[in-house]
Amino acid sequence: MPASLDGSEQARILTSLSLNFSFKCHRENPPNQRDVTNVYSVNAISFHPTYGTFSTAGSDGTFHFW
């Protein structure tokens, strides 16, 4: 699962070319600035072997669970 500097990661299912997903995370909109979005890189991805879920850690210091 590739992660990127734009605060997203992509899931690619190797058995099917049509099953690709992109998850946007590690972003924030500062208060009173509706046209501004701070984007943080994804630094780590961890998979759960039993439940098929994953988590990401970003340079914003937060974790996201999927």
C-alpha cells in the first residue's frame, strides 16, 4: 500500500485492476480559513492480520484507523 507526501495512501487489490482505493487522511482545515488545508505526510502504515483493517501515522502526530 503506497503512502505519499500529500497525506493519502492507496490500496490496490492485486487480483483485480478495477479495485483501487485512495484514502485521504492527515489533513486539517484551520479555523476561520475555509480555503486553506494543511496536508501532512503519511509516515507509517500497519495492518491487522485478522480483521483486515489498517492504521496510518502521520507527520501531524495523529493516528487514523480504517
